[in-house]
Amino acid sequence: MALIEGHRAIDAPPGVEIWDIDPYDPDVQRSPSAFYAALRAKGPFVYLSRYGMLACGRYAETREVFSDHSRFVSSRGVGLQDFQLDSPWRPPSIVLEVDPPEHGKARRALMRALSPKAVAEMRDSFQIAADALLDEVIETPEIEAVSALAETFPTTVFPKAMGLLTVDRQVLIDYGSMVFNALGPDNETRRAAMAHAGDIVPRIAAQCERANLAPNGMAMTIYKAADAGDITEGEAGLLVRSLLSAGVDTTVTGIGNALWCLSQNPDQFDALRAEPSLATNAFEETLRYTSPVSAFCRTANADTEVAGVAIPEGAKILCVLGAANLDPGQWENADRFDITRKVAGHLALGAGIHSCVGQNLARAEGQAFLSALARKVARIEPTAEAVWRPNNAMHPLDRLPLRLIPA
Ligand code: HEM
């Protein structure tokens, strides 16, 4: 059987438009809004002819496919590869890339480590770190905000919260880049990210070992689940790996994208300054408006149907969260960045049993950062065009040149 990018190509289902676009083209990835709009306009699903698979971007169908774990499984991979037919580059995640009942055990162990109570205890230290970082950075009027702020803040607070005893920020960022880019095809973006694998994978594996973790961090809470007999020691290591995989590039992108949104919409930054308690909603609206995780796949586990479209067993479906989060059928003035809107229901953190288990932590980071920004900065001025970085599953910035005027 011929595979395309590790999955079996299906034929276009009747009534579904055949589209020759490459969603993984770097130009599409840098500037995806036209792709998002066309995807929604073409119907509930399109057939991506070069990958022999489906894609959806309207809110209702994207939510249905992404959250219905019994028909659309994650155990066959959330990227282009079908793990039943092709081997993944690393042992699969025991939380993201599994289905019930296995999923529940791992998920429970993570939820304990990332509970609202556990995250509440971190809030003060996040705020102190965000305030200190902004105090330092506004000494220099012109910055490149991706490296100066978006990468620095999460890689300061997250490893500490995890309890990592040695921290190499770049290794954490590069590992996240590998994990997300590996979900796409064997393109230049994926190859560039994977080029560092030989060096980075063993270093990440070492960071996940019990001996390399502080006694009071989130990672050790996961090992305590192993001590209690809820999971094995090996599973604990893999769950720590899941947090290192998913907990850095996502928040780096979320914070960078928030800075971009606020720099492009000075009226919204003024509103945030006038009411810093809007920080939480401003971060949430950033997630809706820019979808840091832009698209993940599901695989149909049996013949089924959605919105009248027949979907055969084995079909890969690209669920374009970025398009669903901008669907005008779901959101009033969907294309407007509005930090006061009711943003509940967006898909940027997923939906259903796999919805982001780190969302409390991500929100706490975003809230601390934006609250410090609102109090310490009077104006954010772009000094050059922002540059977006191609990525096979995310929508991150590469460079964001800004001038921060102190309050
Ligand atoms: C703004 C930041 C973040 C965004 C946009 C984000 C986005 C997402 C999305 C869309 C999913 C669903 C994947 C799916 O259903 O296939 C997910 C799951 C997950 N996220 Fe996040 N995430 C963020 C931050 C974090 C953080 C900080 C952590 C760890 C501390 C984390 C850990 C995870 C894990 C382990 C899963 C898998 C959960 C499961 O399968 O049950 N994420 N995230």
C-alpha cells in the first residue's frame, strides 16, 4: 500500500471540493488568514489532493472532529503519520497520542500536577518574574520582543515550576520546535527542526529522570503518582517529557502573539492599561485570534459521516483550529482583536478529553505577563514589520521589533 507522509491516501468523498493547496507551504504558514478564509468558504471539508486527506476549518465541524475521541482517534497520531502504518520518530506520548481507557490514567496524573491549586501557588512567583523582566527590558527602548520577552519569560518560570535542576533554555525551545514540526510532512521546516535531534533528545531524556528533578516541582508530583502505584516509573518519565514537549513553545508563542496583537491594536492596549484585570481575557482573546497551535490531525477509526460527508476508515483529517477560531459564523466581528469579548468556546486549547491539560499554567503565565506589561509600559510601537516563522503545527513569530515606552 502506498503511503503519503506516513498515512494511507483516501479518495475524495462525494461532494467535497478537491483543493491543491499545501497548508504546509511556508508562505501559507507565515500568513495563514487567506488560507483559513478559503478553507471555511469551500465547505465543511475540503480534500487536500497532495496529501490524500481531508481538512476542516468551520467551527462546528472542526469542534466535532477534534473532540469526538471515539470516532476520531489520537492514538494513530495527531500529525500526518498514521501510527498503525508508520513508526513515529519517538515513542508516542502516553497522553496526547492515546485513546481511552489508557488516556485516563495518564491524564489524571498530569491533572494532579497541574491542578488549579498547584498553579495558584505559582502565581506570585510568576508575577514577580514578569515584573522583574519588564523592569529590566524597558531600560532598552528598542527590543526584538521574541527573544527579549516571549522566549525569556516562559523559559524563566516554567523550568522552575517543573523543578528542573539544570536548565538550557535553547534546548527546551528547540525540543518543542521538533515536536510540533514533526507533525507535518517531510518538508524543509521539519528537516531543519529535526537536524538537532541527536544532540537534544538525550538531553531532554536526562531532564525527565527523577534524579534530575527538584523535590517540590510539578515533575516530582508526577513521580509521586508512580510512588503511589498509579503509574509506572517509566510512565512518569514519559509524562514529564509530555510537559517539556508541550509547555514551552506554546506559551512562548502565546506571549509573543499577545505582544503582536497589542502592538497592532493600540486602542486595545490602552483598554488593558486602563483596566489591568483584563489581562486574563486579553490572553484568551490572543489565543482565539492567533491560534498558537494552528492545526492538529485526527484519524477516522471507522467509516463515519460528518455534516453529510462520508469519511472512510483511516482518513486523516487536518483540523485547522486557526480557521475555526476566526469563523464569522461563530464569532461576531471575528477578524477584530477585542480584549473585552466573550471568548469562551475557542478551540485554541483544544476541546474534549485531550483539551490542554496545561491550560491553567498557560493562563497564569499569560496573565502575569500581560498584567506587568499593562502596569509598566505606556505604549508599544512596532519599529519594523513582524516576521512569522513557518511551523508545521503552530503559528509563532520569528522576530517582533518593538519600542516599549515606559509608563
Ligand atoms: C498558550 C499555550 C498553550 C496552547 C495554545 C496549548 C494548546 C493545546 C492544544 C490545542 C491541545 C490539544 C491537543 C489535541 O487535542 O490533540 C493541548 C493539549 C495538551 N497540552 Fe497544551 N497548550 C498550551 C500550553 C501548555 C502547557 C503550558 C502545558 C504543560 C505544562 C501543556 C501541555 C499539554 C498536554 C500534556 C496536552 C495533551 C493533553 C491530552 O492529550 O490529554 N500545554 N494543548
